[in-house]
Amino acid sequence: MKKNIVILLLLASFGLISGCAKKYDPENPIVGLWVLDTQESVANQNIVTFHRATKFDKDKPGYQIIADGSLVSHQNSSDCGTPPIAYEKAQGDWARNNNAFTINGNFWGGTYTIQYEINQLNANKLQLKQVSSKYNYSIEL
């Protein structure tokens, strides 16, 4: 009897662990939670690279891209970019048209729209080239 209980507990634990695996939909691979790995400027182009994750990193920005077109952005919560940076989750939306990817959201000072070109997208990596950005401030700077 004790052996059966131990086996059941092990199977339940395995089920919980495997249920926490990174979500990946090959039909819509951009959907998921992405955490920033690198941000670099190459030939005056801003290139950002993310890895797929199961939760946000407390010390890094990221996006949770949801299939219904909504978005959660893990972003700087103030106008100060000097570490330590405090992060917050903000709501937004996204749209994709082939390799064009647009994000609209809110930030501490107003709203923004960022347009990207998708350079690379697979089960584990998302690399974007920023095409344009527009920030609309609702506060006096």
C-alpha cells in the first residue's frame, strides 16, 4: 500500500512539473511569454532578442503575447533607467502581419506604439528589429 502511495505521489509530481512546461503553439509561435536576452544596436538598428519562458524575470523586461491580441508588458515602472530598475506589468495589445509586428501599450508617462520586423522566430527564440516607435506623453516632462 505504501509503495502505491509513493508511486502516485511521484506520478502527480511529474505531472505538475511537465504541466509547467513552456507553452508553444506551432500554428501561432509568437504567442507566449518572452524575456529579454539582449538589446543591441547594429548599423543604427535596434535589435532585441528574447527567449521563451514560463514566467517573467524580476530583473528583465519582457512581453506576454496572448492569442486574443492582448499583451502584458513587464517594463520599467518609472522614468529612471539607472539600476536597480523597478518593473511593473502593463496591459497592451499586439498585431502581426507576416513579419511586421506592432505593440501598443501604456507606460509610466503615457502610451506607446512600437513597430518591429521579425528577424527570427522559433520555439525558443524571438528576435526583433525595431522599425519605429512613438511615445505619447500624458504628463509634463
